[in-house]
Amino acid sequence: MITRKNAEISKFIIHKVGNKFNDTKNAFSDNLVEFDEASYELMLPFLLRPFGSVVQSYRFNHHANITLNEINSYSAQMFNDEEAFVEVSKHIVTHLYEQSSSAQIKTGDVLIVMFEGIEFRDITTNAIGIFKIESKVNFFQTYLENNSYDVLVQNGISSKKVDKGCLILNQSDGEGNIILSVDNNSYDAAYWLNHFLNIKYADDANNHTQQYIELLKDFSTDVLKPNYGAKEQNTFLAKSIDFFKENEIVNIERFKDELFEEDKHKKEFDSYKKEFEGEQSYIIRNQFDVAEAVVTKEKRKIKTDIKLDTNIQIKLDIDAPDASEEYLERGYDEEKKMHYYKVFFNEEA
């Protein structure tokens, strides 16, 4: 997460990127944008707002040598030579163009920005922002002509959200420059993250927590729900989140002891974990620090509804992991030949 209260835009340029597959060309600007007060006051939060809620960070990646990563090289030039900003920004767009290897990749405006005063983990630094605007919206423009007002439709950039964007901080750790990324058009995530930026998740508590929660969600969907039912799936997820909330460090053996009563369930989990690591190219650590911000964010995404084919839904409270075990029973009615849930309560809320 960043804080933008003291952030400023020091350099800003717009180019247009084409699509190599469709033979549409790039169009380059030669000069920086000079904002009026109104457009500046709208542009700054538009670009930085999405990064205020980003928890995980990335680092540059390359199969041979990190210095050969194009965006790593271009950003270093910009940080080290202010006069190179315009020319290097064109190289960035050309590199983006070279990744458009299918008709699915959209053309659009590319905004390249130098920010000052970005606050990240109690450190203030400058940063390079690269934003791709793929979607335009129609809006009405009124105007006065011959003493009467008229209206026309214009097409422009929505100020609600960016399509794709990254912040490359002029701040590094043992793994390299810290990078944040957002993508609201994730149909082509590999194109943006892997091919253009060529970045990987940082080896930190945020990533370890994220990977483990992804494992738990997939295990609950692929193993628990089909074999034991939605109630067991949702109870497992609620207890998992509760475990993360109560422990600063996750030890996988302790986790299994608390979540699974039978050894066969532990073996099912171990087997699925091994498959998951192979499919995702992850190595889940046996012990790691919990990133509370990641747990909070992922908790909001977890759905604990039991949807029945009789147009009835049962919603479980993820913050009360023991409630479903104590007050919800699942059974089978031989007379109706149907499954049922029995819910116990004292009074309706």
C-alpha cells in the first residue's frame, strides 16, 4: 500500500500503443503534458488511488540476468537521468507494442509518469508509473451556439479507474525495485505482468499468506465440497481464516492438527498441496509469518453461501467458524428422497 497525500506529478507524457498483430501503429508525443489546475487535481488521484489498497508487491524477473529485463533497464535510466524521460518513455511503449502478439490485445493510450513524494512503508520516494488506458466511455458535451445550447457525444477516458497500471518505486530491498501493479482488464494478465513487465511476487509474508489462502480455497472447492458438502467446505474456510487471525506465524503441521480431526483428511490435504504446488509453480513454505492485510482482503472475497436447488440459500458467518457445526445439521429424508439442513436458533434476528 502507498500513501499519496504528499505525492506530486513531476513529469507526464502520453503516447498511443498499437497492436502488432493487427498492424496498427504506435503514435508518440515529443513533449511533456502541461496541466491546468483542474485537470491536474483530477489526474493525480485517478492514477494513484488504485495503489492505496494494493497489498502484494512484485520484483523484476528474468530467466538469465535481471539487468536484461527491459522495464528494469528503462526505469533505471529514468531515475538516473531526468533528461532521458521523454526518449525512454517511447522505448517503453515500443516494448509494450512488441508484446501484442494476438488480436485480443487492445490498443490504447499509454501514460508514463514520474511521481515525487510517494510514501511506502514509512519511506518517501519517487516512482515511475506506467498506465495503459484501453477503454473509452461516451459522454455528453453541451455547448452554446447562436444563442442556443446544443449537445454532442464525445468519447474519452473515464476518471473512475485505470485499466492497467504499475508503480516502480525508486526503492529496493534484497530482491530489487519494489513494484506495485493493478489490472482491471485481467483477460490478458500474462501480457501485462509476464511479458511486458516480466515481474514476480516478492518473497515475503504477503506472498506466502496469499499463496496459502489460494491453496485453501482451491482445496475446499475441489476436494471438500464435492466429497463432503458445502457445509464442510464453508466451515473449513471459516476455521482457516480464524486460524490466521489468531496466529502471527502459520506452521502447516499445526494448522493440519487444528483443522483436520482424521488422518485421512490430512493426507488428502498433503496430496492436494503437492499437486497445487506443481500446477502453480509454487513452493508453499512449511512455516511463514502471517500478513494481516492479505488475510483481511482475502476474507472479503470468500463466499460462505450454501445454494440449494430449491431456491433457498443459507449464509454462514465466516467470523463464527463453530456456528455451523453446533447449529446446522445435514441429513437425508428417506420419504422425500431429498437432502435437508436443520437449523437451530433461539429467536429470529
